[in-house]
Amino acid sequence: MRVLVALGLVLLIAGCTAVSRPFDASPEQVAAAAYKADGPPKITVFTMVNNRSMTGGHTAIMVSGSQRVIYDPAGSFKHFDIPKRGDVLYGVTPAWLQSYKSAHARSTYHVVSQEFTVTPQQAETALALVQARGAVPGSMCTNATSGVLRQVPGFEDVNQTWFPIRLMDQLAQRPDVVTDRYYENDEGDVVDGIVSAQRTAASAGE
């Protein structure tokens, strides 16, 4: 029964590939889901790295300012309880952040997080950019994320690229980067991440 419910809630998880898109969430749904994280404003770049070939499979950006969102260009993380408009996921609570990472991490991939503490102005610029960018076609995730990032003051030296590892390597050279690698050893997919997030959210009262 749990599997059937999860399958009913979940659509797809993939890397930077073209997928069928549900309708965009309404502005009212987006506004109702807004979540502001504790702590200073931050920009975090996620890179999904193949554990065998060490090649990149997907790139996304999380912006935490007046609200926390994940810009997931050409991504496939979808759930009816987390509004998505364009390629932006809204309402990124701690449970949904963990769900996002868990959905991408498995025996074949791990998730590299490169976090930067930024000013409120930088965060709001990044938020406006990802909201204005709109949905992109498949295979353009890193081109879109690097294109957005280089428009944020302080990140103008980022070279726009199509390749996740090249962007990750550029950011690794910055002195202010805080890097984390998240691994899971199961063979699961987005179903595992969603079920885990639902449990965490229930226990946290989210």
C-alpha cells in the first residue's frame, strides 16, 4: 500500500534530461509555500556525480534569502506538495531539502554541495534571476545554472559551461566555498526520497 501511495505521488527522477512537465503552480500556491530558512543568506550549487565514471549528471542551485528555493533546470524532481513554477521548486523546508538530495543520491551517484554565504542583496539577485529564467530544455542544466550564477555580483568570474564537473571545479577554487558530499548506498530512486521526506516532515510538524 505504501508503495502504491508513493507511486501515486511521485512522477520521475532523472538527471538533466527532457521530461514531460506538469502544469506550473499558480502564484497563489507559490506564495503559500514560501519558506525562509534560519541563518545567513546562502547560495548552494548541487552537482550530481557518477560514482563510477566521476562524470556529472546534473546541476542545480539552491538560493536561501527572503525564501529558500531550488532552481532545478531540466530536472525531474516533482511532487504535488512542493510547488514548481518554471524550473523553480518552492517551499524548500529541511525535509524537502533532504528529500531532494536523497532522491538523487544512490549507489551510482552522490551529491556534491558547494555552499557560499552571501549578502542579502546577492541572494535576492539570485532569487530574481532564477524566477525570471523560466524552464529550459533537457541537457541545459549546467548551462542555465552557470549562466544565472555569473550574473550575481561577486560571481562574475564564473565561466558559463555545459559540463557539471567543469562548473564544480571552478567553484572549488573559490576560498569561501564550503563543500559537502552526500552518499547513499541503496538502489532506490525518488520514491525513497519522497517517503523519507514525508516521514521527516511529519515528525517535524512541517
